[in-house]
Amino acid sequence: MVCQHYRRRLYLSRLCTMGLSLLTAVLVALALSGAAQGDDDLVHFRIVDGTIPEPLTTHPGDPDRGRRIVLDRDGGDCTICHVMPLPQREFHGTVGPPLDGIGRRATHGTLRLRLVDPKAFNAETIMPAYYKVAGLHRVLERYRVRPILTAQQIEDVIAYLLSLTD
């Protein structure tokens, strides 16, 4: 009886180990095949007269999500360089221009270019490219194969910035 119980436990233990190994193998295969990439695939864009006139997504940007991205220290974190009308952030940077009223001064296309590839707008800028992976220098390893923000996040940030009209 004890021997039978021990064999059953051993069999279940081996079955669980094989199941976990199989699950791990499937997840690794998915990751290596690129099937799990989704939002990491870069959308092709065109620069026309100093703008990227076409949205990067079919879904419109959401200003509320854009505001969260702007404040996110691991995402946009725009306040590290720009003064913005965000009183909950105590310290704002002064390296970049203030973004108060940017919605009156800029268009969708100009903001999109400045976020996607700021060096195309100003070759001397120190602003990072939030939606580019090629031709970058001194970039963290995790951003060498995927951009800082997804296409939808770029559109969300644009929607938020265009809402800043005061």
C-alpha cells in the first residue's frame, strides 16, 4: 500500500514537471517566433513637410491615457525635461521648452514627428526618439529592439498634448 502511494506521487510529480517543461517550451517558442510581439512591431510612417501627417494607429488617441503616459516615470516622463501644467508633479525640467498651451501652437503631425523622431525636426536635440529603434546611440538594451512607447501610446500622448490649450 505504501509502495503504491509512493509510485502514484512520483508519477504525478513527473507529470507536473513534464507539463511545466512543455508550457515553458511553448512560451519560449512564441517569444522567439515573434508571434507574441503585437504592439512592438513598428508602424511605417512618412515625414511630409516637417510632420508625420498620418496617425500611427486606426484608434484615436485618448487624452486621459496620454496624461498618464506623460507622468509615467517608465514611459513618457515628459516633466523630466519640460514644464507642464501638472501641479501634482512638484519638480519640472527646464531643458526642453514649456508645454503649456502646446495645443494652440502645434498640430497632430508636428507633435507626432517630435515624439517619433525628434532629430528629423532638429538634428541637435537631446530629446529621445519615443518611437524609433534604428540609428540610435547610447540606448538602454531594452530599447534597442523596441521603442519606448507603442504607436497607440504616441497617439494618446498627442491627444493629451493637444488638449493643453491654456
